[in-house]
Amino acid sequence: MSLTFYYAPMSTAGITDLVLEELGVPCERVKVDIRAGGSHQPEFLQLNPNGKVPLIVHDGMPIWESAAITMYLGEVFGVDRNLYPATGPRRGEAMKWIVWTNVTFGDAAFRLMRNTSEWTPAEQHNAKAADAAKADIFNCLRILDEGLSGRQFLLGTYTLADAHLNSFVDWLRHMQMDLSPYAHLNAWSERCKARPAYVRVAARS
């Protein structure tokens, strides 16, 4: 078995980093310098024509998009480790939260970044679009907070869905979003952050 993980600091590859750490799967780690154009070099584009991280190559098969990577690694390595549900409704629930993170929640967060961050030229920022994105983010936070009511973790017990979504919530904290109104979310996040795998990844970040 060969597994190569292409990553960059301060990117959504942090999600995959935590998933791999939780699974304890050995891999070759390849750091990609995004700012220097490393993800647009011909050899990288042959593996991921999108020119983005994260990317894994498992036994010669390139797999991109962090949600797809989490679900794939969960199916291949996570079921026996009790970190990903077997086929059935509970797996559907895990997939629901993972994809929601990247599609609904992620879209709102990326719209906010595009209209406020230094990664986008200031003349392209749109204040009204940023306000709309913030409103959508807070609605997603409400949905997550309500979904965690009465639960220790998203599916009751900890799974890779928690690793995936909490990593994204960490990014919102880095963006200085106010998460204080969401008691269930914050308690859940602290439980996720107490896991040994999270502590190890945070220590090397």
C-alpha cells in the first residue's frame, strides 16, 4: 500500500492531515508551496488539474477535494477503527455533514473570504456580499449548534465527520468569527480538540 499526501499549511489540507492522524495511516507527506506556484507545476497538475491541495494518491489513484478524501479514507481505513460508519443510514448521516461542510458552509465562508481577505485585491471586495456571507455563516452555525443538541458528537460517537467539520470551524475561529453564542457547538469543539490526534496535529502546525 502506498499513500502520498500533498498539503500546504493554512489550507483545507489541515482537514486531511487530521483525518490521516486519527486513522493512524502511514503516508508520505509532500509540502506544496502554494504562494510560489507549487500547485501549478506540471507534475502536480498531472495529479490534480485543479491546482489545489489537499490531494492524496493512494496506490496510484489521485483523489482530490477534502470531502471526497475524508469519505474515501473513512470507507477504506475507518470502518474497522470505528471512526467511520459501515454502509447504511448512519454512513449517510456522516456523508451529509461532511459534504455540507464543504458545499453549504464552505460556500458561505469562501464568499466572506473573497470579499474581505488580503488574498483578494481590495478593489474587488464587496461589502454587501460580505454581509450576506456572514448571515449565511451564522445560519450554518445555528444549524450545527441545533444538530449537536443532546449529542456528544455529530453521530453520537466520534467519527471522521467530527474531525472534518471541527477543522472547518477552527478556520472560522482563525477568521475571528464570533462563535460564543453557540454553546452546543463550543462544547463539541472542545471535545474534538481534546482528542490525542488533534493535539498531535496542533503541535506540529
